[in-house]
Amino acid sequence: MKYRLLLYCSIVVLFTNCARNTKIKDKGFQVSTNVNNGDNSKIEGLNKDSLKFDTRPSSVLLTGNSNVRLTTIYKVNYNKNNTKSFIGSNNFYSKYEDNEIKNGNNWNNHIMPGFEAVTGYNLVNVSHFDIKENKTNYFFEKPVLIKTLYYPTLLNDTLNFKPISRNYFMISAYNEDTNKDGFINQSDLRRLFLFNIKGEKVKLLIPENYSVIKSEYDLAKDFMYVFAQLDTNSNGKQDEGEPTHVFWIDLNEPTKFGRQY
């Protein structure tokens, strides 16, 4: 079968570590006491959250840098009776094309060469630990709702017969209550951040008045294409009819990016 230059990737997110008979609620958490009950009564569970909540580490991720280890941090959730707690678990994105190795592209089932990608229910931060310096820091100063964490893989991926490695991180996240409803959740604008190998925030890869929708990969250029919707009326959420634009990111040098559509 002829190999396509653009790979479309999909995942099924599995929610585990949940107490028996516990209903999974919408992702997110409350950040303000100024809540419009009329709008948020439909957000099950979230309007009962306190402004402060417990977090718990899930697991350690081994990165392609031998001195860097990441720990995913999840919001502690409770069942309706508040008698049992649970957290989300790491779920890994993977591609559904499996014939790249014939073309000198062995990605070890990663969504893009050189990267592993993780998502999870109420993933709210990531801890960065430098083994050599014995130093820990967090990607975000305050909890955010992380959609996807991209980090350098420990495995030996190849692209066009050549080894490929990454020395940075990308995180897609809802980091702000952009629609001013009192919550950080999936109704807000989703942003894409670039971090260096030390876990320090470098910049936004997509302008902040956009909301990221999806991405595609171009193996010929080693580009990531990001589809994002422009918040034209500045109400902090995605509305029907607002334009979608396409941005490119050079994964060899991610500080180079731009809009192509």
C-alpha cells in the first residue's frame, strides 16, 4: 500500500484506576467562586469542586535524555459519596499506519518520530526532574488541564533511514479560564506550548487567541501541522462559524513556525 506523506493519528482514551460504579465526570476544575449556575449546572461534578484540590503522581516517564525524567501529576477525583478517590492514568497516542519500516522509518508506533505522546483524565501538571543536578521543577506554576504531552522518546526512532531525536517538549493544554465561566475545562481555548529540555517554557507555538483542534505530521519535511480555530469575537471559546487556520512547525527547530492557511 502506498505510504501517505500525511499521517492521521487517533487514540482511544481509556479511563482506569476508577472506583467501582464511579461515573466519570467531565474534565476540568473550578478556579473562581464567580460561577454562573445557569450555564454550569450542566457541567456535572465540576460546580461542586473546591478552588483547591489534591493532586497525586501517576508514573515516571523515561525520556530520550538520560538525565531527565518526567512525572505525570493528576487531580484526585472522588466518587459521588466522597468515600473513594481515584486518579487518571497515562494513555499513549499511537499511529495506525504500520508500514513505515519498509521505507526506512521505524517510529516504534509513536505518533511522530522522536516523540512519545501522553494524555489522561484530569492530567493537571508534569514534574521535570534533572538527575544530574538533582533538581525538580514543574512545567506549569498552577494546575492546567493538559490534553497532550509530547516528550523525547527513549527508543531509537528513524526517519528516512536516519536516527532522529528531540531535545524539547510540547504540551497542548487549557491553561486559562478564557470563557470566564469559573472553570478551566474543555470549553476554554486550548493552547500549544514549547518547553526546552530543562523544562523551561519557551513560547506559545500557536497565537493565544486560537484554540487548537488537531494536528497532522508531514514526514517529508518533518513538519507538524496544527489546525486551530480563531476566536474572532474574543469570548474565549470556540463558536460555530469561526475560521480554522493551519500552522506549520519545523520539528527540527520548533522556534521556526508560521501560518500556511
